[in-house]
Amino acid sequence: MRDFDILVIGSGPGGQRAAIAAAKLGRRVAIVDRRDMIGGVCINTGTIPSKTLREAVLYLTGLNQRELYGQSYRVKEEITVADLGMRTRHVVGREVDVIRSQLARNRVTVVTGTARFLDPHTVEVTDGGGQRRELTADKIVIATGTRPARPASVEFDDETIIDSDGILRLKRIPDSMVVVGAGVIGIEYASMFAALGTKVTVVERRERMLEFCDLEIVEALKYHLRDLAVTFRFGENVKAVEKRPGGAITILESGKRIPADTVMYSAGRHGMTDDLGLEAAGLTADERGRIAVDDCYRTAVPHIYAVGDVIGFPSLAATSMEQGRLAAHHACGEPAGGIHELQPIGIYTIPEISFVGHTEDELTAAKIPFEVGVARYRELARGQIIGDSYGMLKLLVSPLDRSLLGVHVFGTGATELVHIGQTVMGCGGTVDYLVDAVFNYPTLAESYKVAALDAMNKMRQIALLDE
């Protein structure tokens, strides 16, 4: 008889949900992670710290209140790293306590250390003191997450030249920063530091940022970031980064030289599988450390599962949680549905972006007709009350059956508002529901009714012309 029915490697969102789901199904479950990484990358260096940092920036800079109280308004004149770190440490500490409590309440055995496969059913765990123990399990779930990818040509020193994890260890807020990479993480941090007054330059080899987002909303975000003095260098490749006294110079292939106090690389993520000993389990990872799985999250070895960022796209905490739950149910032989195809995307820039469904570009390329309904926050009483005159909500509506094809939100509360549209789409609702529904007043949710009426009026005009 093996030690456990289910052994989970990694306690991030995917691993945590897998362990608890299996425990609730009556299985003997253990979860392995380092003492300082309970909650995984999500809690300790990724999602939670970065979003907490964003809230601290918004509060201390008073950025969201400046339309009401003037452009010079600030809650704190001299903002320090200590000011930002205090809130982050508090939230991270509380979240770790919550996770430990949940695991204990569900009788999940927490094993401290790093895991390495000895064979397909056996894992060796080494703790911080070098002590080793072997654990066996019928089923194993790999949920080790990812780390920032570091190009071999760049000499990171974790002070001047850093990756996204290094942001949380900065000793002071830099006066200037170069962000290499205009993906989600790069743009989120670029907007935060720009709000703090740092002069930010974003270098991106592609011709636009956030290519998977609605073009109109990306252009609106670029406008606001430029208003915060962010400079964009699209279509540019970094040739070299040279460290200098007090900073570094980023040299582009075009010959441009950009001096800055700090250079942050946001060059994607790499699966943390290097030290797992996958070969002993009969598994391999690709060049970015990712493990291939089937629709049930089984790897090439049927009793070993993998979930979360370590399996690649979409690499979101929310989807990782659901993957963990579904993998546990499958491993326990319990029925469970799949993840719904409608998965919202949230980007915590300043201002934030969120969307679900298709973009205009996707629908145009697929030759699917659509009508656009738009509501702008400045038209809403709530928008005036909170001082957000730039936000907007866009609905993409099918003129054939009046279904919602996509919902795109930009501005305050975007990542919360998008779920209304997601629910209507998921339940097969139409724009008529939003037209007829009554929303609380004054709210930002009212933007759905305004946008729905806008789309309906446009479709009515076209229908009249066709008569």
C-alpha cells in the first residue's frame, strides 16, 4: 500500500485546488512545497503581490482622484518602497494563513521541501536542512508553476537588471526604467511605475502590444500611458544591456541607446521542471519547461497529471484552479465537466482591461457579421462620481440572432464588470436581456444597458434601410 492516494507537487492555485478536491472526495492527499512558497508563485511573487502593489500605487498616488481634486493631488508626497511593501507583505501573509488553514481543515498533509521523481510512483522530498524522505502515491499531480524566463545574453544582477520577480525586491523606486517586453506582465508593471512618477520606456519587438486584445481598447490604454510619460519603442530588438555606475544603458539594434536606473525584462515564463527528475517518471518537458497533457490533464504517463502554468496557455490563476479541480476528479474516477470555453481575461494595468469572447479583428477575419454597442463611463452618473471619464464598455452583437459575441471593458472595475457579460453569454442570452434588464443606479454595471441600447439602435437603423 502506497503512502498516499494523491500526491500534489506545488501549492499554487492549481495544486491547492487539486489537493482539496481530492481530499473532499475522501482520498489520502499530500502536497509538497518549499516552506517559503506555500501558495506558490501566485501568492508569493506573482499575481497577489503585483495586484496588491497596484492597489497601493493607486491609493498612495491618488491617481484615480485627480480628475476631482486636481492633477497635483496625492495621498502621500514621497512614496517609498517601504510604503508599497507594507501592504504587500500584509496581504501575502494573510493569504498564506488562509491556504494553510484550508489544507489543514481538509486534512491534507503538507510536506515541506522540494520534490524529485525517483520512479513513476515515488518522489523524494528534500527539506531546507538537507533531510530527505521518500513518498509514494497512486496518482501524482504536477503543479510546479513557472519562473520568469531569463535570456542567456543578459547579465541579471537582481538590482539594476532584473526580471519581474525582482520588482518586489527593489530597494528604492527608480527615477527611470526600461521595460523589455510589452506583454501582460511588462505592461502591468510599466503602468504602475509610471503612476509612481518613474519615467518608463517600453521596448517591444512586435509592432503592437497585447495583440490578443481589442485594438480600440489597446489604443486607449496607450493614450493613458503616454499621458503618464511612458515612451513606446515598437518594432525594436534589444542588442545589449550594459551596466553603468548608478544604472544601465539599453542598446537597441537600431542604434538607439536608452539610459535608465533599472532595466526589467519581461520575456515570458519558463516551467519549473528542471529539478523534478521527469526522466525518472518517464516524462519530458519542452524547451520552455512545459509538460504536455490531454483534455483530462493526464501526461504521457496516465497516472501522472499536470495543471496550471506548467502546461502553458492560458497560464491564468483562475484557469489553473479549475484545471486542478478537474484533474483531481478525473484522478479519483469521479465525473466532472470540462472548463467552459468562455474564459475571461483580466489585465491589471492602470487603467485595467478585461474581456471575454471574440475581438473585432477575430470576427472580421472569420467573416462573421457583428454590430458594436458602446457605453462610455463619462455618460454614466457613477463615472462622474468616481472621476472616471475615460472608461468604456463595448459589446459585440450578432445581427443574425442578437447573441453577444464579445464583451470588452476598459477602466475602473473592468475585471469585475466583465463577468456580467460572461454570464449572459454562457447562458445563451441575447442583447435583448440587457436592454430589458434593470440595473442599480448609479452603477458602472448600467453601462451594459447603455451599450445594449446603442447596439440595438444601430441594428434597427440597418433593418429600416433593408425594408
